[in-house]
Amino acid sequence: MPRQTSPRLLVRSSSIHAAGCYTLEPLRRGQQILEYDGERISKREADLRYEDRLVTYLFGFGEKGDVIDGFGTAMFLNHSCDPNCKTHEEGGRIFIRAIRDIAAGEELLYEYNLYDSDLADTADCYCGAPQCRGTMYSEAEVKRRNRLFARRKAKAAR
Ligand SMILES: [Zn+2]
């Protein structure tokens, strides 16, 4: 497969989180922007490696629970509840694509849809979008956590 030239991107400080990734050129809707690259590790390995870390760049996907330990520009993309990009899996590789036309200078954002997390970790979202859900978890994960919390409360009330 010929190597696709990726658009010029810039990593700099972001109001959403420490650093963000910005495009220096306009992007078309549907355009593939970059790959979420990094070492492939198992979920178990990821848990061991980052047990006590607040910030990780792990990307979990697939039915087997494969994890990419992000290394590269893509790990700087922040979460937003009003994203302009989304991730796409192709043969075990993760690519980030534009879901609308994006102007030069815009920050690139996608929905993290986090899952399988520690109950102590609230993963609060500060994206600032009007429709912000207040969390970076996927909707399924929010439901799962609510069920677990309800169960805990029921136990504590006994
Ligand atoms: Zn948000």
C-alpha cells in the first residue's frame, strides 16, 4: 500500500487538555488524517503498565481487547462531545478520519468512548461543547458504571 501523505499537523497547548493536535491545512470530510500508532499490547499488560498513572495514551479496540499504547501525533488528539473526527479500524490498525470539513487552525477532536474503567476514575469531560455529556465514557460504559454504583449503594444501605 503506498504511504499516504498526511496533512501538516501541529501539537500545541489546548484549552481542553494540556496539549492538543491542530491541522495547519483544511481537511475534507471523510479524509484520512493519521494513524493511531504505537506498541500493541494486551489489556492485561496495559493494566500492569499503567496501574498508578493518571495519564495514559491507551487505545482499546476489537473483540479480543487489543490495546495500542499510543506513540506519535495521534495520542495528542483530545476528546470532545462535539467531535470533528472519528476513529476507524482497518485490519487491526486505527485511523483517524474527518467527519466534516475542517478549517485550517482547528483542533482535531474525536469521541474517546472510554470503557472498562476503574470506578474511582470519573473521566470528567471539559470539552466545552454545548452538548457536552460531562464524561469521556461511552454511553454503554456510563450505564455499566451507574449499575455498579447502584449496586454498591444498595449494599451500603443494608
Ligand atoms: Zn464533553
